[in-house]
Amino acid sequence: MKTEIKFIPLVIFLCVLTFWNLEAKAQDYLPVGPQTNVPVATVTEGGWTECYRDTYENHMDADMVLADCPGSQLMLACRETGSETLMLLAQGERSDVTFDTGNDNGDVLHIANGVGWYFNDMGVDVFGDAWGYVRAGDSVEKNNCDVDSSGANDERLCWHLHGNGGYRCGSIGNDDEGPNLNGGPDAERYERIVYVLSDVPPPPVEKVPTLSEWGLMAMAGVLGIISLLAIRRRKVTA
């Protein structure tokens, strides 16, 4: 008799675990270090919301971007215009992504979450007045943007602030023989995107459960039926 009664809390626990697992996946994409070739769906279903987007021929105003992107964590990404895949992205705490590395033409970086961040927003087009990142451990050569090509060259991103558009999305834009992302038709073919992870969790994302999640729910259902039968039998024999 006691064994039959124990089915009830077990079923409740499994049901709660199942739906908690579904909702938890709505905010679980927190990559370490720069990432390449990531589907946009992976980012948005991972809890991120697009808050800024333009193409590389535009001048970027960092104050406007940050005002439009309030939140504890930011992600800087780029892609071919209209693509469903981000060519490059990196995310981190807001304070790390916007850490002032100074107005210089050197190699100053702020290392956090596997990324070497740099940010300087003096409000004029001067050396170092740019925003970007590299893989942690790689060097940079700012001029204004990073023109280095060593190490993980496809994990380098740089956007001019208050000056030209551009500058690079991975290795694209940092090659004299390739696309010029500072202006012209090439720059329109690539987009700069900022995502924000809000301090307030977004509503749960409706998604189709995976095979393992279906299995867990089926198990909970079977155990629920067994429990109901056990309770019914108990009532009949009482």
C-alpha cells in the first residue's frame, strides 16, 4: 500500500522536471570565446534579443547602440546581409564588452570570457576609436581598427566608431584584395548586429520537445496512469 502511494510524488517530480527542462533551454546559449558560423536561431532561442542592426557602410554611434541595448550581457555579431547564419559572434558581461581600453594605437585588450575585448568611444575619429574583439591570447594591431591577421584570423571583429563604416567581420574586410567593408557596395553585403540578454528573463519560448524530452514526458504519463490505477484499486478494496 505504501509503495502505491509513493508513485504520486514521483510523478509530480518528473512532470515538474520535464517542464522546467523545457523552459530552462529558453535562455542557455552562453558561449565562451568567439564563435563562427552559428545559426541565428541558436542565438535567439538561447535567450538573446536583437537590439541593433545595420550594414557596414554606416557610421556607428556607440551611445545610441548602448541606449537601445539595455541589459546585463551583450553579444557582438556579424553576418552576410539577410543570412540565417552568423559568421562571427562573441558575448560577455556588459562591463567587459564595453571596458574602456583607452585611446591608443597599441595592443591593449581586456580579457574576459575567452575574449580579448577593446572599446574606446571618444566621440571623434581618432586612433583607437573602435569597438571589437579577438580570441583571448591573440594580439591586435589597432589602426584604428585591428589590422592584424595572425592567430584565429576569422575570430576578429572590429567596428569603427564615429568614423568610417566597417571595418571587419572575421577576416572579411582586412584583405586588400577582398571586400572593402568601409564603404561601397561590399559594405552593404555585411551586417553588424548587437544582441542583449535582458536582466529580466523573457517569456518561455514555445518549442518542440526533443526525443529525450518526449521520452521523459511519456514516462511521467505512464507512471501517472499506474498511480491512478493503484489509487482506484485501493478505493475498490477499501
